[in-house]
Amino acid sequence: MGRRNMIDHRDVHPPLSSAIGSEDPDLIRKYLDESYDTRFSIERASAPEDICSFSHTRVEVGRYATEEITLDGEVLLTSDHVPMVVVLAPWSGRVDCRLGDSTASAGPGDIVLAATGGDNVHVRLRSAHLRAVVLDPMLLTETAGWAPNELHAAPLIRFSSPQPISAGKTEMFRETERYVSELIRTSDASDSHLMLDAAGRLLASAVLSVFPNDASTAVDGGDEDAVDDHPVTLRQAIDFIHTNAMRDININDIATAVYLTPRTVQYMFRRHLNMTPTAYLRGIRLDRARDELCASDRGQTTVAATASRWGFAHTGRFAVMYRQMFGESPHETLRK
């Protein structure tokens, strides 16, 4: 998925599959060079005459791809520049990465950032079976909400560590990768381009949330309570709720609007606001209902009508929640 092959997100093509299985180092190197639009150096850790089996399958959709890689043996892959963001998630074996002055290792259940789109790449694979996510760096930039101005193009996201912020975020990323991989693997030419584009932004959002970078306020360290999520995505979700509070929306609509899974949206709201997205939506609707009752009189509206307009089908439950939030009944507000 080199830059020369990238498809603009406004023209996402159907999923394209490719694969290789070989023990020929030259053939493997050529395949990797073409796939990542770079020039790799491949060094065997064992004796040169030892056989090293390699298989690689890829499903590509425009500016992103998911891959499955199996290596029987140990090799070191290096490149001065890989113009892609690459995350590796081993199922078995071991992966060691070096990005600039930072190093990281990953085994089964872990993930590691192997390429950031701008740095050199130094990856050692040890009898590894792993999944990989490959993204155009500009997809991350756009997902973060960074836009170009009249003088400069939008900058690339810079990552401060190849290691994920926490174990919880690691599991969130692996779950997201599994979901998108299954989605694009079973898609065909009849599927919506918008859906496939959204899947790429979902992966980009996951990467931005999991690895510390300069598009978020995530801090580098082991204290999970001190870690902040990607605030741009949270603000987008909140804006969507405020704009659509009168509509019949739910957690799936919110997740779709910000290119995340419902579970990730749930985690983000609990982490930052200590409440669920549904509770936040309910609070906004109660606020709007109170504003309406304050601005009306009993000759213009009723409590039941206001409750219904703001998504509360049961007037009695609405009254209970209203009193809990504002310390008075909706009828008292309307009489003022």
C-alpha cells in the first residue's frame, strides 16, 4: 500500500487482497518493498543457509490495510523510511522494535508501534505470527481534526513512544482491529464506500487513542489514572449529542458519527466524564426540557408534551429524573 497506490478517501475502492508465501529472501524483499513503498534490508539472525519461511496476506482499502504475517525463524527488517503508520499485534512469537531512541517488545496479547510514517524502522521478528494495521499518516491527521491552512499543509502526527498507554487500551485496539478486519474481509464491491471509509477512520482513532502523540493530551507513563484519551474525538461526540439531542439517537449513532466502536465511546465517556454517553444525552435533554418549561407557561405547553418532545416517553419517570437533577418538579418549573 505505497503512496503511489493510495486512493483518496473520497474514492475508496473495494477491498483488494494480496498474498505471498516464500522462502526466497529476494522475492520476500521485493514484495515488502512494493507493499510499503520503501527499500528494506533483511538480515537473518541464523546462518544464511538456514531456511526462513515467510507468509504475508493483506486486505487493502484505499488508505489503510490489515495484514496477517507468519515467520518461521528470526529476521531483522530495517529501512531508512517507511511512509506508513504500522501497528503490530503478535498472536505468538516475539517482535522487537526501535523507533528513534525508543525501544519496545511485544509478545502474544501485546501491540507495538513499528512505524510512524516518518522515522526509520528497525523490527526484529522471532518465529512470529501476528496481525498488522497499516495506515496512511494523513488519515490520522484528518481523523485528529488537524486541517491545512493557506500557508502550510496539515502536519503529520508525532508519536512519543512505540508502546501503548495501558493494557486496557491494548485490548481496545485489538478488538477494533478484529472488527475492521472481519468487516473488510467480508465486504465486496456492492458495499458502501462510506462504510469502508469510516472503518479506516475507526482504526485511525484507535491508534490515536492508544499510543501517546502530539494530537492528544495522553501522557507517557504507567499510571493509567493519569492518562487522558484523545479529546478531539470526545468533543466531536459531545457536539454530535448537543446537535442531535431532539432526535431519536443512541450509542450506535454516536459511535458512527465519530468513527469509533460503541464500546470505545462508552470507555471514553466513562474515562473523562464518569458517565455513559446515554446518561450524558439524558442530561442534555433534561436541560433542554427545563429551558423550554422556564420559557413557557401552562397555557402554551404541558409537562407531558415537553417530556415527549425531548425523548421522554414516560412522564412519571421524566418527573423523577427532573426532580433528582434540578431539585423541583417539572410542574413547579412550569408554574414559575
